[in-house]
Amino acid sequence: MKSKTRIKMMFLALVAGVIAFAGAAKAQILYQGKVTLPVATRWGQVQLPAGAYTFSIRPTQTNIPLIIIADAHGKSVGMTQPVTTDATPQVNGQDCLVLQRDAKGSFVSQVRLGSAMVVLGYAPKGRSKEAEEARIIWIAPTGRPTQPISRS
């Protein structure tokens, strides 16, 4: 009888540990969103075909957020980090990607997260500084920021 009680207690402790770990992992997501790219686009070093994507922003020990990008089926397709992170109240609550195009194609130049009052900037390597006018792609947030993204 004691062995059954001991096994039950070990099982309950294991379940409690899994639940605590899942809660801690979820708390580590700073932002989640969905976006549909109308054209093939480079986001940092990740080349993405046109289509629907989800992404999450997670903290790192270096305070440079990590963006994990997944396709419409939830399969991870890449990770990227911004070159700059600026806390700014001037983004007016709107969340969007800023796409620009140059001779090499379309690329994400900024992720503007008005809901978190932060702008994540990208400077793709090998891109000319003379890119065409920006195109705004709206982001549908799928969760609220859990903590500040920028520590500026």
C-alpha cells in the first residue's frame, strides 16, 4: 500500500513540475503575432517565401530579443535578431512590419510594435542604403506583451 502511495506522490510531483515548466516557458514569450507576406522577403538572415507566418519574440541573456518565425502550420522556419532595439512612444499603438525593396529583393527593415512601444531595426548585410519606399504590412497580435521588449 505504501508503494502505491509513494508512486502516486512521485507522479503528482512530476505532473506539477511539467505544469510549472510549461508556465515558465510561456511567460518567456514577450510578444506573439501573425503576418502575411505578399512577396518573398528576407527577415534578417531568413529568406521567407510569400505566405502566412506566426512569430514570437523571446528574451535573451544579452537583452537582444530573439524572433522565432513559424509557417502557417506552426513549423519553425527560422530565427533572427534585430540590429537595433529602440523604445519609442511614437509608434502609436499599431503593430506592423516595414518592408523595403532594393535590387536584391524585399526585406524587413523594421518591426514596429506600438503595443509594446518598441521598434526593432534590421540592416541586412549587402543591401544598398538606397532602398525603395517602405511598404507597411500589418501584424495581428496573438498575445499581449508580458514584459518590456527593450531595456533602453
